[in-house]
Amino acid sequence: MGYPQQGQPPQHPQQGYQQQQPYPQQHGGHAPVPAQHHAQPAGGGYNMKKRNIIGVWLGLPIITLGIYSIVWFFKIHKELAQYDRRIPDQSTGALLAVLFGWITLYIWPLIVWIKLADHIRQAQRAAGLQPSCSTGLGIVLGILGFGSLYYQMELNKVVDRYGDTPPMQQVPLYA
């Protein structure tokens, strides 16, 4: 008994053995490659604005003496809620946390900052992306002064998912 020719089933000396091929011959005897399935849209939302991460982190806050950071914080919360209606609109609460957070010894702003990472992860999932926004890294970088840089970089991943779609245009959500 020799080796079987390619495409031929192996010969077995036992009688009564029923030859079963694990995969049809159309695949050459190999496992078929799973088809690429593109997720069907699960809904729709409005695209967010892509912002320059250096401008958000350093440029505009310096020029406006820190006021832009407050405006940015409000706007990203509003845009996240408009992008995916499952994300609650926390924009007013975020603004109040920034303005009056000192009353709670900055615990309230910290909670809002932590929730922001969760909302960004949820937006990344809705865009069909693997969530990559880390709450821990966001907190550490926020304390060191790099939080807006990191969060805007993560938000830009969602915006980049939709290519050249302008802000506030309807886009599909995938999860």
C-alpha cells in the first residue's frame, strides 16, 4: 500500500470502513476559509468632528487661557450622545462637574472623566472597532495633563472609521 495520489481518498485494508472526507473536494480537502462577513448596521447616528489632538491638548487651551478645555469637554459629551443615542447626554453634567467640582474635592469631575472613557469605548464598539480606550490610562494621563490628548486620539479613531464623512452627517452604527 503506497501513498494516495493527491485528490484521491486513502485506501484502507479494513472491509466495512466507510470513507468520510472531512471537507468537500471543492476545497481541495482543506478546511474552507470562512467568508468575510461585514456587520449589518444596527442603527444610525451623527458623525463627530475630528479634532487636532495637539490643538485640543495644548494649542487652544493656551490661546484661550483654559476656556477651550471646558468647551471641548462639553462638546465631546454632546457629540458622543448624538453619535450613539444609547450613550446618555452628559454634556451639562460634565460642564457642571468642571465648574463646581472643587466643592466635591474633585471627586465629581473624576467620576465624569472615568465615565467618559466608558462612553468612548461604547462609541468605538458602535463604530465596529475593537474598543481601545483605557480608563486607567485616561486617569493617569489626565492627572499628568495629557488626558484630553489621549481621549481625543481615541475619539478620532471613531471618526476615522467613517472616512471623509463630514461632522453631523448620518453614519451607520454596527454594534
